[in-house]
Amino acid sequence: MGTNTGGQCREPGFCAFPDPDCVMSGMRWHSSAGRGFAELCLGQEGAVPGGGANACGGTRVLTGVPGESCGPCGSGTWECAGPEELRCSDALAAEQDVTHEGTVAASTTFVDATQSYPASLAVDDKNDTSWFSSGPENGGSPSTFMWMAQRSDCVTNIRVTPNDGHAVERFRTGFGFNSITARVLSETGQVVYSEIRAVPGPDELVRYEPNVVGSKIELLLDGHEADDCGGFAELEVSVVRPLGTN
């Protein structure tokens, strides 16, 4: 059996992990997977119980249901691609980094004797620079970092890179946070996704997979490691869009 590392989310929403014993696919469904997939190799989910036919007329268990939504943000629909296979039709295109398309702002900015560290430094595609807040706010409240786009997209990935590559050595550790909450908001300001992640020391890359439609991202950064300064090196936002759009 494989280990629960290097996992991937697969349709229809279950997790699979690398396993060399699965010769064909190299992946095995997690023990929590439903529909009878638990601990089976991908592509070898077995025959339909009772010897009947699946929804496409074949004999093997399918990984989805024809007519149900599939793909990023439920943008596609499962269709039969023969008796033993489904395809996700009309799904969105490949994932792309759109960080540069948004504007950014922060609740505070740290300024020392020589320079300031504005929000723009967290989207400059450089791991040796960072945005820094001026520390805990209003008696310990989280600092806030905001990324705002001009359009709604299917947001699939949010990545927050720590300060470990900063050009100033003293900033590389001890200026992060104990936890980061990522929220995705719709064009009307409704929160459509919210997830908190602990950031164990030393600071490490924090990643979220919202898979929701939104146009604004808020990061709530709590538990400043330093009393006067805290931030991160880079925010990356990835989306998928319909074919033929940029």
C-alpha cells in the first residue's frame, strides 16, 4: 500500500495517493473514498455490484454520473465516452497564473529607518522581497492583505510563499504568522470560500484550493511572530477560464 503523501483530488471529489503496487495508474484511492472506490487502484475500481450495467452500458464502476457537473467549479458535465469511460465535456481550460492582473492593498505597511515594505512587494514575482505589516492591530487583531481583480474567475489555487528567501537575512525567519485565513469573495462581496491554515514553524508555503468563482481574495494573517512586523514574500493566484478567453 502507498503512503498518504503526494495526494491528488480526482473526480468525483475523492483523494488518491501514489502507490507503486497500482501498476497501470500508479495511484490508489484513499480509504475514505466513496462509491466503493476505497483503497482500490485508479482505473481498476471493479465491476458493477450484482453484475449489472453502469450508466453507460458497461460493466465497470464509473468515477462519475452522466449528466452531473464535473471539472473546476462544476463547469462541465459528465458524458459517456464509450461503455467504460466518462469524459468531462465543456470544462474550463487549463490553469493559469493571473496574479499580475489584480491590484493589492494591505491594512498596514511596515516602515523602517531606510525603506517601506508595501503590498506590491508581495506580487512582484520575487521571493527576495516581502510585504510587511506593522505588526498586530488593535490589540492583537489579524493583519489583512487583499488582492482584487476586474473580473470573476474560477479560482483554483492560492499560494502564500514565506520570507525564507528574503534578501535581508534577518527577515527570513521570525516575521511570519501562526495562521492564515484565505477568503474568496464574489463581485457582490459575498464570502464564497473561507479556510484557515496553521503555519507551523519554520514558516512554510501555504496553499489553498478554493475551486469557487470569485473576484477578490482576502488573507487574514493572525498570530504575528514579531511585535512590530510581519508579512510574506509572494501571493500567487491561479484560475481556469473557458476556452477561447484570456
